Amino acid sequence: MKQKTVFVVSAVVLLLAFVAGALYYTGQREMAANQLAEANRTKLVRMHSPTLGKADAPVTIVEFIDPACETCAAFYPLVKQMMAANPDKIRLVLRYAPFHPGSDKVVAMLEAARRQGKFWPALEVLLANQAAWTANHRVIPERAWTTIESIGLNMDQVALDLTSPEIGSVIKQDLDDAKTFNVTMTPEYFVNGKPLPSFGFEQLKGLVEQALADNRAR
């Protein structure tokens, strides 16, 4: 009996040590992520970044997005719902992180659509119909082309704009910044410059709610 008690106590001690170690590691990682974001805060938003919402909104969500990412497509309407529930309080800024094969071509299409004033309709139709132009986590560019054509774009102009070196520069800059912030998957969010403590929509919602509360308290 005494040996069994010693074994149980030892197991509990080991478990507590493991939990403590895991919490310490998580805390250290979160602190490092916050320090990295703070040190590079000016790189979170670029002049070319697509934005939605008032420029002086008290809360800014920066999202590194891949239009071929399933989770990005799932979270986008939820972010829009948060914005609708807090009129003029939240601004959304998008940064490109086209990690899926061929996704850079879709980002180029989005930038071409932006030149015709139809960036957000193009993004929303692509995300809503993502399954139609992706297969096995790869982009099928001709199907993405057909998808954005449905919003009434001048496709001849789109084809011309796709060759623009400026669009290539935008994608490169965003990928460079993603590397700076150690973004390796999408979607990745920053709220008023702070990274999520861990991934998940509830974590994003919590960080946004805290930022809104901080603004109300001022």
C-alpha cells in the first residue's frame, strides 16, 4: 500500500511539473510573439494594404490571409459579423500570405479587381465559392478566373493588370512582412498590434472585445 501511495504521489508530482512546464513554455512563446509584434509594429500595415472600415476606428484587426485557405473562408464572415455588431469601431486590414500552391495567382486577380474598385466583391465571391476553384489544397487558376468574372469585371483589363510588376511587388512585400512576424499559416491575426495568444476565433473575439473595452474606458 505504501509503495502504491509513493507511486501515485510521484505520478501527480510529474504531472504537475509537466503542466507547469507547458504553461511556462506557452507564456514564454506568447511573450516572444508580443515583443516581436511590438518591435515591428510599423510593418503591420502598409500603404497598399486593403482596408475595410473607418480609418480612425479604435480597433484595427490585421489579418494575414490566403484566399485558398479554408479557415480564412470560414472566419471571414465571422469577422464581418463582429464589425457589423460594432459599427465604426473596427477596421479590417488584409495582408497577403499566399502559402497554398497557385494562390499567388489568385491574389494577383484580387489586386487587378481592386484597380476596378471591386476588391471586396472579388474577395467575397472567391471565399464563398472556394471549393469551386481549389482541389487538394491547390489552386485551379482558370476556375478562379471564372469565379471573379461573375462580378462584372472587365476581364481584358484584369488580364493586362496581372502582368503588372507593382502587383508582384505587393505580394513580395506582404510575404516578407509575414516572415518578419513569423507567420507560417493562415489566417493569422493581430489586434491593435497584438498577436493572438493562441489560434482560434474565440481568442480573436476575446482580444477584440478587450480592445473595445479598453477604448470605452478611456
